[in-house]
Amino acid sequence: MTATADLTIVEIIFRLLLAMVIGGSVGYERQYANRPAGMRTHIMVCMGATIIALIQVEIAAQALNDALANPELSGVIRSDQARLIAQVVSGIGFLGAGTIIVTKQNVLGLTTAASLWAVAGVGIAVGMGYYAIAISSFVAIIIALTLIKRIIKVPTRKKLEVRYIHREETKEFITDYFDTHKIEIEDVNFTVTFNEDYRLYTNIYTIDLPSGMTYTDVIEDLSIYKNITELRLVTI
């Protein structure tokens, strides 16, 4: 009596090709969005997870065969199918961390890091032969990356960065503008840069706009003031 994982060369190639298609499809969307990890990276992650899972399947089958062939050792021979693939789940975090870019203004690459982690999970499912889970998960990932952001619009709060000279005069102008247009200032941070002939002030406002007003309107209105040298939005 023997146990087999039924992993013929045809089945192995099929699982690797399926992992390539799934990983490449997710990676294509990320590369199209000009993100750090593209199609090839996602393919390698998905196929790598599949390879690890295939090895784990073979290890488990071999352990079972050895136990059946040597009943006296059945209490000694053990195989934990979750042990090897668990290292994929934890190890992929290092690769995902490499796609995250942190700047003073925002954080980029979180979605790509999450997609790599999810693709690794799909690769494990493919390698273990859980096709229903793999294909369903693949469809769900594609929907999450492409359709959800088109269907659900999430308003983002932004900060307005204003650089200017002549502190008192310009600060009074900005404050009057906000009051006139009923723009609520929730928070403000400021810095000053000392130059030989003048001082350059930078204020970063967290503001709440009234209904019907956009950040574009605010920037256009403030840009006409002569003492303001730079205006830009910072996404939180």
C-alpha cells in the first residue's frame, strides 16, 4: 500500500504555468499603474510560492509512504504541511517592504506590497492543488486592484503647503481668505528658511473645504498674491 501526491510532470508544469498566468496578470496591472514591482516580479513570487508548495506536497507524500512502508516508525516519521509554506508567508514580507517608498509627504507602494503577499498566497494554493481557492482568489485580487477604485470613490484629505515671504502681511492675507470662504483650518505646521536677504516661510495647512469648493479653486485664488512663491497639495 502506497500514497502518492499524483504529481506527474504534466501536473507540475500545469501548476507552474497557472502560477505564471496568475502572477503575470496581477503584475501587469501593477506595472501598468507604474508601480515598483511589475509583471516579472509578481510572476517570480507566485511561481516561487508554487514551487515551495509543490516541494511540501512531495515531502508530505514521501513521509506518508515511509510510514506505510515502515509501520514501526510511524510514530517517529512526521510531516507538517504548513511548516515550509509558512516561511513563504513570513519571508515575502521582506520583498514587499522593498516596494514601499516613504517620503515626508506620503507613503507609496503599500498596495503593491499587499499584492505581492496575496500573489504568494495564490501561488501556495496553486502548488498545493487547491484550484478553486487559487482561481477564486485571483479573480478577487484583480477586482480589488482594478474595479473597486472605479466603483467606490474615497475622498482623501489633503494638506495645502504654502511658501511665502513677508510673514505678517502674507499670513494676514491667507487667514482673511480662509475666513471669507469659510475654510476651516484644522491644523497648521510652519517652518522658516533663513536666506541672506529674506526669510522664506512654509506653512502646511490641514483644511476642511466647504461644499462646492475644490482645492484647485483655493490654489488658483491664492496664487495671484505676489508674496506667495509656491503652492502645492500634499496627500495625507
